[in-house]
Amino acid sequence: MKKGKISILEHELVPKHEIMGAEEIKELLDKYKIKRVQLPKIKLSDPVIKEIKADAGDVVKIKRQSRTAGTALFYRLVIE
Amino acid sequence: MRTKRIKGIKFGLLSPKEIRKMSASKIITADTYGEDGFPIEMGLVNQRLGVIDPGLRCKTCGGRMGECPGHFGHIELAAPVIHIGYAKLIYRMLSATCRECGGVLLEDAYFLFSVSDTELEHDLKREIISEKWHKEFGDSGFPLSTNASITKEKNDEWAITDKELFIIRKEAGKLNVYDAGEKGRFLNDIELRKKQPGVGEVVKRMFKEAAKHTVCSHCGDHLFDFAADARLENSLNKGEDVISKELRRKFATEGHALSKNPSIKKVTDNKWLITDKDKRYIIKKGNGKLTVDCGTPQRVIKFDKPSSYIEIDEKERKRRLMPSDVRERLEKIPDEDIPLFGMTPKSARPEWMVLTVLPVPPVTARPSITLESGQRSEDDLTHKLVDIIRINHRFMDNRAAGAPQLIIEDLWELLQYHISTYLNNEIAGIPPARHRSGRPLKTMTQRLKGKEGRFRGSLSGKRVNFSARTVISPAPDIDIDEVGVPEAIAKELTVNVNVTERNIDLLKETVRRGNEHPGANYVRRADGKKVKITETNYETLVEELDIGWKVERHLRDRDIVLFNRQPSLHRMSIMAHYVRVMSGKTFRLNPTVCPPYNADYDGDEMNLHVLQTEEARAEAKILMAVQHNIISPRFSRPIIGGIHDHVSSLFLLTYGEKKFDREETLEILKGIDIDSLREPAGTFRSEVSGLGSEDIPYWTGKQIFSMILPAGLNLQFQGKVGGVTIRDGNLESGVIDEIAVGSFKGKIIDRMVRQYGEEAAKKFINDLARLATNYILRAGFSFGISDEDIPKEGEQQIKKEAMREAEHKVDELIKAYEAEELEALPGRSIEETLELRIMETLGRARDEAGGIAERYLGIENAGVLMAKSGARGSLLNLTQMAACVGQQSVRGERIKRGYRGRTLPHFKHADRGAKAHGFVKPSFKEGLSPTEYFFHAVGGREALVDTAVRTSQSGYFQRRLINALLDLEVKEDETVRETRDTIVQFKYGEDGVDPSACEYGKVVDIDEIIKDVMAGTGA
């Protein structure tokens, strides 16, 4: 990161992204009875994905503020 | 259900070969029927092309009418003709390919370096870019990045994609590395995008790029020779930007002096390309010498719309390219260049865009109609085909007779015209072909295009049976889930009923009645034969009617139907209603269901659909019933409820302590299903003449309303005029208004649905509508111009207090402004400040006037009552009618437009006064002066334009949203998924709450529950 620049991860409008572990992913896929490709996608070129250094094929867990549910969990598969 | 996924759709062109192959008959005569009345052999309505007359058999497949799908024929054209649909594409291709050799005007791949190493080859075979390869590329001056990827293209050919595109070929035991060149790059781009949208973009770019080249890099005219020389060859091989002195000298002596930095590219082992500014030289090795060619210069081609091409040579001479020339050129384009156009040579060769054979559609696609007079009237397409065949013949005859070129060209042009209009009769620059009556013919394109075309008109949308449409009108006496259907419609619409042991007697009676209302129109026998019930045969049919038959009986009371009003913007636009057959000619519906349909009775029409299967009826009953849609999922509140007079009436009834004796009470509660009256509120003494006095029990209006409330209902809320308290189904205090029972708000209705269920809520709405109607009929309710009357002193007060003062203030503001004493508001100019202050002053003046008027108009005034109860209108409307219309505005500002410095010629130049800029002092009742009327119209127009713009924009936005979201589904695990089961939301709405089944967005409303419990315990 360039000097003087603020990490976008610290911005209040950027929800928290977290790379999930293999165990966790399996649990998630089992819970919804889906295959990996059935997850919503996020591009590798997404600024947050670049910042947290996720790779294509990773699954990220996104914890975000929700008007209806307070906080909501969302999962995305990183793609190219 | 098994779902199938479409893997791909292949589009292609019909080749002449294919057209002939699929043809059942060659068409040579323009005549249709012979003198004997039978179709002519090889004519346009040839019996080999299918049958349209009952009783005949197809000569191709032997099928009867209905069985034979029809077969294509063909016409051999005397000369090639441009297919008008591809005219533009043909132009692009002509411009992008060499006029001589037909190759696309893009540079081929060129040689970079070569290696021979088994290890490197092994890496290629495994499709890995190894360290060694990186080194090789780096050493040769083409370093690869880490992102580079390798793919195998074909045997002994690999492609490395980095920022550049490299091709590695194994040639003569060596691995030669090439730069893909312009052509290779485009081919690669197109190949990559083949399976997604965006190929068109690349192809477009390719055409643009190719058309830029003015010389061909593949072929050329011979210039001079060299004697083969290893040194010379070597200097050529060294590649770009290196040119030996010898070569330079040779070029100069031959009169082709090279500039300072020409580029040399090695294309193959014995072909080099020198690019020098806009000149190109092709050097080839052969027969022991090196030949130098000059790249073929490309003449400019112009597209002369709609279907001719003109070539301009170096001397500015113009020559028309006839379709035959065009076809020849297109034929020359090599197969390997076709993918650059985004086409596959196997299924679409460019020359197929120039027609030599014309397919003739089967007669089933262009049936002729027999008129009453016995004359046949042919389809537009047949007419057009007749024209084509006639001209085709004339062309052939003239050519055979050796007619002059001019005549031939004229005929050719005519043939082009007929074929062009046959394909599309709405081409810019071509007069449309017309019918004898002067009507333009409906040809191929017209059949497919537009709203009434095949796609939008016949495939996406179809007319539907078992439906009816008529004007709607109100029926306050029918239930909210009913619909009044005129008898005439009920007799036309039918329901299919299977005859069973249990209903056979009933159905026999139905069939016996026949055309008399609860009767039937048809019966279907066990063998499937349909018989119409008539005066003459009904007796036998009743006799024969048996189990296994079906009866198409009339629509009857309590049949379930779907009722719809367009535009169908939300799910409440189509709801299931129960039929009530009535006299008259309109559909009747309860006024309380107007809001969900957004209907009124000023001439609105609605559609009705009769359900035909038991499954459909069950689904409609469970999912689409009116009571199921009381709560709108849009805003989680009732959309069905009291409107207009219902609200006024209940407000009147429950306002104050109105007393009603037994008789009156019963009359108001007429038609409402309640078992008994509640305890009277008290008694009043009544003098009965000559008989002394009597204690008469009475009920209050609030009590009467309470009688339609269920016991146990506790509710407290803030109404429009003070709080409302309902305890144990008793309206204890407060007045019933829009907030209590109105549509869109309806707190009581909302509670009824949630606490007592849909069925009870439906009954409540029915009851309240009846109660309200009964009472307002009794009480009477009207509003007229005299209801806006204000006493003299009030009028004076408005004029003196509000108006004069405001005008005075405005004058002062203007004076202050002119004296430059006005202080600007923060962030505003002085002019803006003045405008704002004037607007504010005048706005206040109107409100004041309204306030004064209100003081003189009490709640007993019908207008005020309607405004305060929320039944209709607002206090602002009343103010405008009774006191002052107020400032007219355009875009939130006073009216400024008009002449320079003034709005109208009635005012002085630079008059900033209230009157001159649209302040309307009088009320509507008093009347407006001409200038005031004009300003009002100016302001009114803005509102009109705004709504027009808004509706069209929001309509389009809605359409796009629907198209984007229509496949999404909420599954059992509360996830939202699309058709491939890909997750869109992990929990519907992130909280999994259905807005139509919750308390204003929350799953439970704790506060309400607490209140309820407290009320129940009497605390």
C-alpha cells in the first residue's frame, strides 16, 4: 500500500470480509446442500478481495450491516 | 418435471445447395390456378408445397390438411441478387478484404525466433511455460510476465497469451516462435468470446481495422527480382528495422527508394514483408531468386444505399459492382479468414448472402382465402412471389434474345427491387410495394417485426379463451370477494364438469335447461365428441347423458374466477373472486377492493378469467383469494379497507355521542350478520302524546360500530382526531377514521387479520362497508358550493388581516431590495433572497387565510369532515376553495417566464409584485381573474407533464426489474435462488421475514403484545 493511503478495509461502508477455512466451507456447503459454484460470486479484481489477498477459488464470509436483520452473513466465491 | 438446458443456438445462412435440397418443387410459372380451377404444376400454389384445401392430399408427403406441415419450393434466379438484410454486412466484407486475392486485409503472423530443444518441446506438450521458456523469450527480447498462459491450438501449434499473443509452431524439427500479428490476435479474441456476448464488438473492431489498410499484404504486382543471396536473405531474417545497405541500394535503383526506418517481418521461411509508411513490399524466395512484389493497392468501395456498391479507382473513376461481381469477390475470401467475421464457413459462407436461388415458403405459410364470391384472394407473400417470377422470366427472355446491356441492367434492378421488398417492405430509400388497393404489402420482415409481429404478437402473447371484459361498476351490497357477472357473460363462459354418479341428476337438469341461465352449452361424450346443446337435441342428450361424459355448463354463483385490471403492477392486480350472476351489462365489485386494483368507476374495464381445472381452482382459492391479499406485501399493511364515504360515514357515526333508538339501530345494522344487540347505553324519556312518557333504550354510534368488532379485541392508537381506545371489542373512546378502517392504513383491519385471521378480517371489511353505507344513506351527506361559504366578517378578516398585510410586506421587501438594503441569506444572492422571502410571506398569507376560513367552517361542514377523517381531500383543498388559491409555481419558483422583464403584457416591466408573478389572491369560489387563471394553468401544466413523464419512466423501470428478478424463488430453507439453484440471498431479505405476515417489518411486536395483555387484565 502506498504511504499516506488509508486501507479500504477500515472504511465504515466496507463490510468485513474474511477468507474461510476448508472446514468452514464444507460446513457451509453442507448446510445449504450446494456445490461451490452455486455460491454468489465476487471478482478477483474487487478492491476488498485484492486487499485481503484472497485467491480465485477461495470463499469469503462477509459480515454486513443490514437494515432488516441488524447484521447479516453473506458468502461469496472468488472468481477471476 | 424434467428440465432441459439449451446448450447453444446455431445461426447460419442457407446455401444455394441447401435451398435446392430442401425444395419439393422448382417454381417456374407465376400463375396460380389453371382454367380448370386446379393448381398449376410447378406453379406458386403447387400441390407439392403442401395443402390448404380440405380433402386434398399433399403430393410430397401424402398428408391431409393439418397433417402436412408444408414444403419449401425454390426459384432459380436469372441473375444473382443482393439479400437486402445483409447489404451492410456485404459492404463491410468487401471493404475489409483484398479486391484481388480476397484475403482479409490484416497482417499475418510473423516470425520472431526459433529454438530446438527437446526439453522445451516437452514443456509445450505439457502446456507449461517453464523457466527455460521464460529465459528463451527474455533472451530474444520478448520477456513474458508471470500471468502468461499457454494453450494448445492444434497439433504442433501452441499459443502463449500474455500482453502479446505468441504462436509456437513445430516446423521442420524446430520450434518457431511467431508473433500472432493482427489477424492472429483478432482470431484469438473472437475465439475467446465465442460463447458470450461481445463477439460483435470484436468483429466490428476487426472490420474497422481491416478497412484501414490500403494495400494488401498477401498478394501484389511483380516489381523486380534479386539473385538469391545468402547474405541478403540473412539480413532479411534479422527481422524488424534492420535493413542492409545492399537491399536499400537495390530498391533505390529500381525506383522504390526506402525511407529511413522501414520494418521487415519474416512471414514464413521464404516470404518477407517490408512495410514502409503506406507502401508494402512482399519478397518471396523461389527459383533461386528473390522476387519483390508491391502489395496490391485497394480501391475505395462506397455503399450506395440500399443495395449497390460502387468502386472508385485511383483516377477517381466510378464503377458499379454488380451483384455477380460482389458474389465473385466474396467467393474468393478464404475459409480460414471467415471466423474473423464471427462466422463459421461451414454454415455461413459470405457469398450465400448474394442470392442465386430463392426459397419459396410452403403454401401453409401463405394460405389464400376464398371469398364469398368464390374468388380466391392470395396472401401478400404470394403476390410478391408472382412479381419475382414474372421479372425473372422477362430477364431470362431478354438476355436470351441478346437485349442491350442497359435493358438488362434495368431488369436486374427491378428484380433486385422485388426481392428486396419481398424480404422487407420498409427499407429506407425504397418505395414500399403496394397492393392493388394501395395498401403496402406485409412481407417477410413485417410478419416478424414489432408488437403485432410473430414474436411479440403470436409467441410471447396469445389471445386466451374463457375470458371476458367489460366496464366495472360498484355494488356495495355484494361481498368483497365476490364479483357481479352479467348473465350474458355467464352464459358464454363455461366450466367443464365430469359427469359422475353424484352429480348426474343435477347435470341432467343443467343440460335440459340448455341456453337458459344456469344451463350448459356443450356436452362431450365419452368418446370425446363434442355436441352442442340445441332446442332440438337437448331431450335426447339428457336421455343419453352418462358417467364419463363432460358438460360445459354456464358460469354460476360461487364459481371461482380470476379478476384483473391492467396495468398489472403488483400481485393484487389479479385476485380470485366468487361469481355472482346479475342482471345488467357490467362487472360489479365492492368499492373496498378498488384500491388493490387501482380501479374507479369512471369507465374502467376489467378482465375475468374462468378457471378450467380443479388444480387451478384450488390454487386460486388458496393463494389468490381476496382475503388472502388484504395485507399488501409491499408495505405490510392492509390495502383493502374503507374508502371515501365509508370513512366519512363511520366518522359521522362515531363522532360525539349520537343516540339511536332500537329501530334506527337495527336499520343501520341491516344486512350484517350479528346475533344480538348489545346492552343499550341508556334510556331517554320520550313524551308520547296522550299516553304519558316512556323510557326508550338507546344505543350510541360508538356502540353500533362496536357491534361489528369481535369480543376480545383490544387496541389503542392515535387517530386523526385524538386517541382511539378499543377494549374487549368495544369502542370506548375516539372517532373512527381513515387510520382505523381506511385502505393503506386500517389499524383495526390490520389487527383483525393478525389476531382473528383472514376470514374474520374479510367479514369485518364486509360489515364495515355495509354499516357505513347504511348509515350514510340514513344520515345523508353532501357537499356543494355553498359549503364553502364563509360569513362576511370572515371574508373581511381574510382580506384585511391576511392578504393586505402580506401584500404590504411584499411591497416593503421589494422596496428594501431596490434600495439595496435587503440582507442576503447565507449562500444566496440578493435576488434569490428576495424571491425566497416573498414566497415565504405569500405562503404564510395563504395558510393564514386558510386558518381563518377553518375557524368559520366547523367539523359539521362536509368538506372539513372529509378532510379531517381522511375520506377525501385535504385542508389545503378547502383553503383554496374557500379562502385563497395562493402562489402558483414552476419548478418551485414564482412564475418568471414570459416576456423580457415581465410575465404578461398586463404588467409593468420589472414588476416584482405578488400579482405579476402568479400569486392568486381570491379563492376558487370567488373566481380567478384572466391573468390569475393563466398563471394557474401554467402551474397546472407542470404537474401534468410530471405525471406523464413519471408514469412512462417508472413503467419501464418496473418492466426491467421484473425481467431481472422473475426467476428468483424463495426456497424451503429461506434462501433465494435462481433457476440453476445458485444462491442469491442466504436468507430472504436478510432476515427471512415475509412483510405480509409480520408486524410492520418485525416478526413480533412486543409493545403491542404487552399492551394487549395489560388491557386484558384490566390494568
